[in-house]
Amino acid sequence: MDFNFTEEQDMVRDGLSRLVREQYDWETRRKAISSSAGWRPEVWAKLAELGILGMPFSEADGGFGGGAIDAMVIMEEFGKGLVVEPFAPTVVCAGGFLKHGGTAAQKEEHIGGIVAGSSVFAFAYAEPRGRFDYADLETTAKKDGAGYILNGHKAVVIGAPWASHLIVTARTGGERRDRSGVSVFVVAKDTAGIATRDYVTVDGRRAAEVYFENVAVPAEALIGAEGAGLALIELVTDEAIAALCAEACGAMKVAHAMTVEYSRQRKQFGVPIGSFQVLQHRMVDMYTAYEQAVSLTYLATLRLGSDEVERKRAVSAAKVGVGQAARLIGQEAVQIHGGNGVTDEYAIGHYFKRLTIFESEFGNVDHHMKRHIALS
Amino acid sequence: MNLEFTAGEQAFRDEVRAFIAENHPKELGDFGMREDMTREEMVAWHKVLGAKGWSVPAWPVEYGGTGWTPTQRYIWSEENARANTFMPLPFGVSMVGPVIYTFGNEAQKAQHLPGIRSGEVWWCQGYSEPGAGSDLASLKTTAVRDGDHHVVNGQKTWTTLAQHADWGFFLCRTDPSAKAQEGISFILIDMKTPGVEVKPIKLLDGGYEVNETWLTDVRVPVENLVGVENKGWTYAKFLLAHERSGIAGVARSKRGVEKLREIAANETMDGAPLINDFDFAKKVSQLEIDLAALEITELRTLAGEQAGKGPGPESSILKIKGTEIQQRLTELTLEAVGTYGAPYYGSIANDTGSNEYAVGPAHAQHAASTYFNMRKTSIYGGSNEIQRNIITKMILGL
């Protein structure tokens, strides 16, 4: 047993921490997320330059030989600064599909672009009526000669406005919600027949509704075996959940620290409000929830390579526990900040909003509790 | 003991229900509160009620009250919630009005009560300051006597909807040498007076409903001081007790639970309505149970009032539970809408020519922003921590 990080991982953390501190200060972030682009491509280029975008890929695939623990370290730092740039959709999700399901040609075509920062991906899986079930798909991919024709509507595709490529899930066979018949495709966003409606999300990121109307893709766009994509989707989304849990841990750590600091500074009744035992104990409960969330995030991350049942149980446990901690810490942080907590000006409200949306990404607490029960 | 309405109360309910159906301005629809409402829209129903003589039901009859029993007032709130009307704002009707008719002089009553009743005059509340929130008595805004005027200087914050206000009621320190709670006066200020400046505060949901109000050498006629100089704290506490009793929002929350059930019936999970999911249904029922308890608790409080007891410290229970329930309702609504909780609808153009946005179902549109916005309820009106302190001191005697 060993909970130590490698020297390299410590270096990555320190480097990113410095980057976020020096180049991602609050005012800069505020300007960026309210600009028409909504992100900073120069930050993305910097991440490529630092090797962050190539970290979780093997050297054989053109990366730097890291894995899930490196992604965890990276995402935690992004969470601390509420970094909006799409590391999870691009590197964790698209990267995951390519690593686990891509052909040599697909890896060759796409991983280099991801590592260099020239390709940005979004993961188009959710649908208006599918809730959290990856197999509840109305989007279809019909065989057409050697290739496929895609039709459908993907909901709230995070990072799509910035993306050059999309990973799309679609039904190639079976009925809605069947486990078989689900396939995964990689598609350039500018392919004829793809339309997007871009918007801002409540947690300051960008997303889009993505519409596919008779979008013709070649056979080479299929990732993994036709109709057998669900297991691959579950593996990659489990990796994404572990990464998002790490991001949430970073955000919770900062939200908690800000709250403790505020309670030191803010005086009422002639004393710092942090001297009131009722607030002290609530901040202790927040801290405890945070530490438990970190533990569950480690557990999920370390079990990503385990057998399927063990992996899913650990990931669902993390999504439940970290989701509950995110709600507790977000709400209590706002409450203890008083009126200032509900303003746009104070950073705490933005941490609260990010943690709120995190709760429902890739399945909320109820959803993962059910999955955990089903595997117990 | 029984919970049934009498025949007379049932007739009253039919009467007000018919009145609302006929007279609630059609252009307001049944939205209740919308973020982009104009001043005119927000006072439209108030003005109708003013003309009917129903805008201030709880006031004594001599000042324009309806003389309704607490049960009738309860029916009135229920029926308004049922129709999702936008009720008269509390600043005039429930806050400064009762202070003026209880502690004000005849001239103040004659000047201000008619405008509050009719909805012509918009009031705002100048209580909190950047350094005086939960510890309101530490407020620093000063009013210094200068001939026939008080000269007011200071900064107020969280002044709700002050951007529309004609008048404000302000707590100002008139005796800086006195102890914190003494030396405060309750002063009415015409918001058009030179030196009054209202600056919007953007909230985390993107809306602008509160403000900073800066007062710089504002000259206020001495006759605008209500009651006795330096006794303002007494009036402020009187007002807060009144504010709390209306803050439970039971009738609105009941409507909210119905709405939540509708949303959950329209959201699907695994091919079935979400409301059929045991986990979700359990949470909705728990909320309904808490709300049923609160409703009876509020009715017991109202009955106590009818027996001549003013709203006492037990109104803190109504504030705590009422706001917890309102917040829980928004939490569950956001959970219910799932993926479509994430879009920020403030950034999405409504280009469909109807109330439908092109992104997501209509019922998802305000789920996240309402959830964010309602975090304020456990902070405002005396935070829920302060309410617990009140119960600790006044009821438990600790």
C-alpha cells in the first residue's frame, strides 16, 4: 500500500498550481468566461507545451506514459482554479475512447493532435430523454455502404463550442435501452449535416445542443466493434467520473479554505464569526466530508484498472460520496459567507455553481446509488 | 379541534377564487415571479387589490384592512398561490406600513398609508450594512440633526428592488454615544433626495434584485422620523417579527410541490416517468410531509394571533422550516430536470416566438437559477442561525 505520489506527479501538481495561480487569477478567468470565445486557447496551448495534454497517454501512443493518477492530480488543480478548458472531454473522454477502443490508425490520426493541443474534443452522449442511461439512445447510425449515416440530437454537450471533433454515441441496432446495439463514432465537427446551438452553462463553461441530420461518416469513424460500444462507454465514463471527482475535490478544498478564512475575517457581534461554535462544527463537518471525498476519489481512481464489477462499485461509491460532499460543502460555504455568498462578485458562489453541476454529470447520487446496489 | 372550513369560509373561498379568476391581469399569466418583470408588472395585481380594498388584509380595519380572520387570510394566500399571482411586495404592506400605523403620527399615516395600500408608492428596506448583517445593531449609518433636517450618511446593502423604490425606511444612528441597540432611529427617506445613490449588485444566478444604497449628506426633514428618536430598534424588531410570519411561504410551496410532481411526471428515467422512481418519489413525499407539518404549525400560530397573541419567537420556526422547504423544493426540481439543469438560459436567446426556448424543456429553464437564487432565503430576514439563537434565548431560556 502506498499513498505517495511520484516525484513526477508532484512536479506536475506544482507546475499546474503555479500556472493556475499566475495565469488563471479570478479577474482573468471572469473576463475569459464572459468573452465571446468563453475560454483561452492560449491556456490550452500552454497546457500542451507543459505536456499536460499528453500526460495520460502511453509513450507508444505519443504521450508521456502517465495514467489515471496523473489525470487525478491534473483535475484536482483545475478544480481549485475552476479551470474551464476542456481537459476532461478531450483528454480523459476522447483520449480514453482512443486508448481503449481505437485502432492504430485512429490513434495515429487523433492522439497526436490532442497531445499537441491542435485537436479539441467534446463527448456527445446525453440526449433529451435519456437522462443518465448511456444506452437510452434515440440517435441512430444506419449502415450505408461501408460507412454510416447519423441522425439525432445530443443534449448539453460540454465544450462543444470549442471542439474540432466530437465523440458521438448512437444506436446501430437493437431497441432503446438495449445493452447491445450501441456504437461510438469519432467525427469532425465540421462534417456536413452537423448543426450546433452554443450556449453558456450556469457554471461558466460552454456547451451546445448538437444536431445530426443525415451525417455521413466513413467506416473508419467507428471506435470499437459495431453494436458493442456500451462496455467501452462505461469504462471511459468511469474514468471521466474519477477525474471529475478529483476536480470536485479541488473545488471543495478551495471552497472550504475560503469559508474558514472568511469566518476569520468577518466580524459580527464584535468577534470573528469563526469563533462561534455552531459555525466551527459545521466547518469541521465540511472538512470531514472533503477528506472522505478525497478517499473515495483515490479508491475510484485506483480501481479503474480492476475487474468490471469492482471498478463500477468503486466509481459509483465515489460519485455518491463526492456528490453528497459537493452539495454539503457548496451550500454551507455559501451560507457561512452570508449575503456575500450569493453575489456574483465573491468567488465562493462560482465554486458552489460548479459543484452543483458536477453532482449531475455522468449520473447523480441516486443514479450511482442504484448502480452500487445492483452490483452488491 | 377540527381542520374543516365552515360554510362561511367555503363561501369566502369561492368568492376570492372567482375574484382572482376575473381580475388577475391576464397579461401576467400564471408565472408568479419572473426575472425580467417590469415595475408595472410587479405592481399590477397590487393595484387591482388596492382598488378592491384587499391589498392590506392584515392591517386594522381603520387603516384599510379587510377585517378577515386569520383563516380567511390563509384562504386568501392559498388562492393566490393556486393562481400563481404576483402578490404585493412586503416592503410597504408587511413592513413599513405596520410600523407607520403602530408608531407613526397622524401626518405620517395620512401621507404614506394610502400609497402603500394602492401600490402607487414603492418602498425599500434600508437595514443591513456591509458590516452589519446578522449583527444589525452594529449599524453605522448616521443621522445628525441640522435645524429642521437630519443629515444622513452611510451605506446600506441588500436593499431589495431599490432600483424601483420611491421611498425607503432606514435605520440610522442618531445617538452615537449610546449602546448599540439604543440610539437608533427609524427614518423615512424619499429616494429622490439628492445624495441617495442606488447601485445594483449582481447575484450568483445572474439577476439584479438587490442593491447597495449609498447615502451622502442626504437631508431628510425631521418629520420623517417615525415614533420616538433613538427608539428605532424597538420598531425594527417589531417589523422583523412581522416579516418572519409571512416568510414561511407555505401556500407557494404547496403549489411548488404540485409543480415538482408535474415535472417529475414529464421527465423520464429508464423509459418511465421519474415520479415512479421510488428514490425520487420518497424525497418528494418527505418534502410534502415537512410542508404539511409546517402548514399546521403556521395555522396554530395564526390561531394564537386570533386569540390576541402577537407573532412571538415561535415565528422563527416558520422562518427556518419555511425556507428549508423552499430550498429543498428547488433542489429537487434541479435534480428532476437532470442534464438540462446546466444551460444558463440568460445566455440563450428566446427566438422561438413563444415562452419555449429552443434548448431543453420549458420546465428546466429556471431550475438552476432558482436553486442558486433561493440560497438567499436562509440568509435574509435574519439568517437561520440567528433564528435558532432567538429560539434558544426566547423559548428554551438558555
